[in-house]
Amino acid sequence: MKVLVFIEQRDGKVKSSAYEALTVGARLAGSPADAAAVLVGADVASLASQMAGYGVDKVYTVSGAEFALYNAMGYSAAVEAAIKDFSPQVVVGVASPMGRDFFPRLAARMDAALLTDVIAVEWKDGALHGTKPMYSGKCRAHLVSQNCNLHMVTIRPNVMPAQKSASGAATASALPVAGASALMNTMKTLEIRKGKSEKADLTDAKLIISGGRAMANADNFKILHECADVIGATVGASRAAVDSGYATHDMQVGQTGKTVNPNLYIACGISGSIQHMAGMRTSKVIVAVNTDKDAPIFTIANYGIVGDLFKVVPVLTKKLNELVGH
């Protein structure tokens, strides 16, 4: 079976979750000759070599000034061109904000079945099977795409670990895309604004510390940033904190924010609404700090601290500093 993997990159840097998608794609394909990847950007030819050893023999590179900024129309056209050249049965991507934006568009263009945000996937009996959390993570759905020529799937980041297999030449193959510029003129990307932080985006972060309404104001998030700096974590926030103006929307974790799946999630002053837990309950280890011993967040926490976050977090920062040897 032939599998194509979309590799997400930003500013010339391959996102860590892309290697997770590569691992899934290589496993589904079974051999490097049947697996390929596609990179899109201003100048991505040099990035192809980074795919070596991840189970793909060919890496399509779509480069050009018109692809410097992400554009759903242009990226869809680029991946469509790779699909037509490679003729895969399955296309794999990541359930990132970018993947959520253009994979449905691509699936519609290609008349393909699409499974989204899965935490497990396999090819069985001529169909693609996936497992997806539903109803705020309270249950899991078994999804099946069948009776179609092309299947697409996006995987949840930080669920299926990237594994280098030492196979796969990852030979770059430049791919021209006719008509992409004309398509992108119908919907232009003028600017992409990013935060100043150099830390991993929430959807890719392995370690996250988040604050809720109890932070009281934006300045108090400083204590979370100080703790995050010690262990290289990314700072998040609940919707209540964002709505109160304490944090920016790109920091929001939850059903109406970002879905995260870090190795460690520290919730500070977050009561644990259904909407917030929908976005973080699959975290591998959850630590909750709250003054209310009956807060819902404690029902899913692996470790709970009943106390004032303004007293607990500085102590936690100090202890973490001692552990890492700062």
C-alpha cells in the first residue's frame, strides 16, 4: 500500500509532530519504496534530508516565493499534485491548526474519506480504521473509511511517538505545481502574526503549565513563565483567563482553543470545566493546583495539590531548579 505524508514546516523548521506523522505513514506503508512525503514552502529542498531514516524513499519538495506564507488554497494544490504523481491510497497529516484548515478542503477536492484527530490508526481488511476521542474525551469512537480510492487521516500530536528506523533514503524530488499562484489569488495570505516566544507551540509542546481565572491578572502569569523556563515548558491558559484578558487567545487550551497532549500538564487555578478538560484530558500526566478540593480538575489529575497557586508555584519552581541543577 502506498502512503503519502504531509510534512508541516514553519520558517524553514520541520515541526516535531511531522516526524510522528512520518512514523505512522511508514508503518502503514510497510516499506520505504511505498512511502513518500511532501514539503511545501519558500525553499524546502534542503529540508528533505531531515526525513532520512524515517521510512520514506521519496520526498516531494514544492518550493517558491508564493508558498512562503501558508495559504490553504496553495498548500492544497501542492499536496494534490503530489497525490496525483505518487498515487497513494492513504495521505497522513497532523491535526494541527494547519492540518485542520486545509485537509478537509483537500479531501473535498480529491473526493476522499477523511478521519480527523485520531489517536490510533491501522489499515485492515481494505479499510482505514481510526480511534478518536469524543464527547470531551469521555468516550472513544471507532472510525472506518472504506469503499473509496483515497483515504486521509490526521493524527493528534504527541500521541504516537516518532521512531527513526534507519531506513528510507528521503531523496528530494522537486515538484512543479501548475496554477497554484492563480488559486492563491482568490484568497491571499498577507501576514502571519506570531507570538514572541521561542518555545514550542501548545499543540507540539511536551510540557505545559496553564493558568486559569484565579491568576487574577495578566502580570501574575509571570510566575508560570518563571516555572516554565526552568523545564522548557510552554504556558497555556483556560478560556476564563483568556476571556478575562489575562492571556492571549493563542494560549487557550480547551474545546474552543487548542487540543493538547503533553507528557506533563500542570493546571494552576483551573477548576476544570468540561470544555477545558476536553482539550487536555489525554495528557499523560496531569498535576492540578487549586484551593477548592472539590474542583472537577482533581477527578482527572494524577497528582493534586490543594493550595494557593501563588504559594505553591514558586515552591515548585524552586524545587525544579534544584532538580535540573540550575
